[in-house]
Amino acid sequence: MEPKANLPDPEACWNAVLRRDKALDGRFYFGVITTGVYCRPSCPARRPRRDNVHFYATPAAAEADGLRPCLRCHPAGASQGASQAALAGKLCSYIEDNLDRPLTLHDLAEQAGLSASYLQRVFLSVTGVSPRKYAAACRMRKLKSELRTADGVAQAVYGAGFGSSSRVYERAATHLGMTPREYRKGAPGIVITHAPIQSPLGLLLLGATDRGICFLQFGESAGELVAELRREYPAARHEPMREPHSKEFDRWAAALNAYLSGQPVRLDLPLDVRSTVFRMKVWDYLRTIPAGEVRSYGEVAAAIGQPRAARAVGHACAENRVALLIPCHRVIRGGGDLGGYRWGVARKRILLDTERARANSPVAARP
């Protein structure tokens, strides 16, 4: 049977079947005339002989040919990816609604009517974290809100679903960057020093804690950039960097200017950024994209295991506080258009052109 006009090339279809390509699920179906069954390209069943396979554009076309849907991949129903995303979404809502009590993997499996091991795999593949880590992140997020409004730390701790304050203090350094009491008071112990840098692409303001760089942004004036720094970290103490600048700052500034000038240097500078689990996953992945290369928002979402989160990837790029060091300029729209950039599309184009030129040079260096 010849494929329909709206089907991919038959050899492309067959190759997709051989590699069980989930990306082509829904684009076509293959039927096996010897078994009378039709399947998705990603079906886990044993591969048939090529001469026993026909391709179809829709389940209806396969059934009109006398074939029945496979009981393993369920080609006539929702795609496996969509079903798993819906399941993970329901579990996320259930976890968020039950933060006031301990939730075990067995509890969640019972709620979903699945085995604990399968539930764990599905949840991890869709959200990028385990149910336990998702619940912990939800509790910490709720704790931050409670600390601002509750009558005391103890009330906030229990209101967020923690069984004891000791559990919170164990995790405080990792999730809050400070203890709950310090966070409640507005983080008086966090000091951010800042200094401007004149660069080939305009004025930069660099802000750093004792852990690393937490702010690196382009702007029109130092006053505008300092105001933005204060908006990003309203509870911290902001101090201009003393003159003469430290050798470490001078080294950072020299590396940034050399990089923006197209020289073969590595931007291996220390960072101190904190955000949601999802944004950190996006930012960590962006730092693995080689200089001179780009990825679409959809490709980034797929790479972090959440193929339906392209829009959320865009938001994560827009919330990036450290230009260049988290290279959100390497993310473009799926059609090849540059898309937006927090510090101007013209800068984005220059950055990409500079990186490509450096990557093609004999002494190219990857940041």
C-alpha cells in the first residue's frame, strides 16, 4: 500500500519505526498485515518484517483496512506523552493540596492506581524531579510566603506543612540561602557589592555576594542598573565596590571584555543564583550549549525532560539575572527567528555572530 500524500516518506516512516521515535507519534501509524494490528511508531513491541508493514495517516484509515489497535501502545487513544503529562499534572495538584500531611510514594501510587516504580518514572520524566523533591519544593515555596505573613516562625513552619522546625533549618541554606528567621527579617545578612563595567556592548553592572556573581546586566546608566539590582534583591544590603577594585573583580571584568571582543577566553566565573527548581534546570542546561550554537525553546524543553514546557522555558530565559554567564541569548524561536532578549535583540545578534566567528577560528574556546 502506498502511503498517503500527507504521510512522511515510507523509508522515513520505517526508520522512525525501527528507532521507536516518539516525536513522530500521531504523525503516522504502521500496520502489520500478519498480525492484523496497527501501532504508533514508538510501540515497544518487537519490530515486524518490513514487507509486512503498511503506513497510515490516521487510526481510522488503519481500521478501514481491517486492522485493530495495539493493546500495548493504544494508538487510537491519547499519546503516551499526553497521558503521562496529564497524570503528572493531577499528582502535582494532589501534592500541593496535601502539603499538611506526609505523602509517601506508596500513597501517591495508591491515589493514581499505579505501581510505585512506574509512577516514580512517569513523574520524573514529565517534571524532571521526583515526587518527594517536588513536595519539598512546594513546602519551601509555601514557607517563604508564610514567613512574610505569619505571626511567628513556628507558625510559618507548621503552616507550610513541615512536621518540625529542625527539618526546615536542615534545608535552609540550600533552599532559602539563609535561615527562616533571617528570611523573615528581610535577609539583613546578605551583602551585594556592585560596580559598573564599560564593555564593547555597552554598560554592564556586576553584582556579587561572597559566594559569586548574582547580577550581571546591560543598561543605559549606572543609576538605572543599580535600581534594577535593588528590585531584584530588595532585602539585601547593597554597597558600591570599593576603589581600587579587588584583583578578583578586575579579573572578572577583563574576562568579560575579552569575551565580548571576540577573544578566545572562557567565562568560567563563579555564580550565586537562586530560583525555582525548573528555572535552575533550564539555566544549567543553557550553560552546556556550546558558544556559536543555538537551541529553540522547544529543544531546551525536550532536553530537560519536559517537552511541553517551551513557554515556561521562555519565561525562565526572561528571568535570567546574569547575562552571558547563563547564555539565554543562545535560545531562539523554533522557526529560526531570534525572538526576544531581555537586553535587546541587537545585542543578541551581535553576541551570536561574535560567538560563531570565534567558534570557527583555529583557536576557538568554549565558555
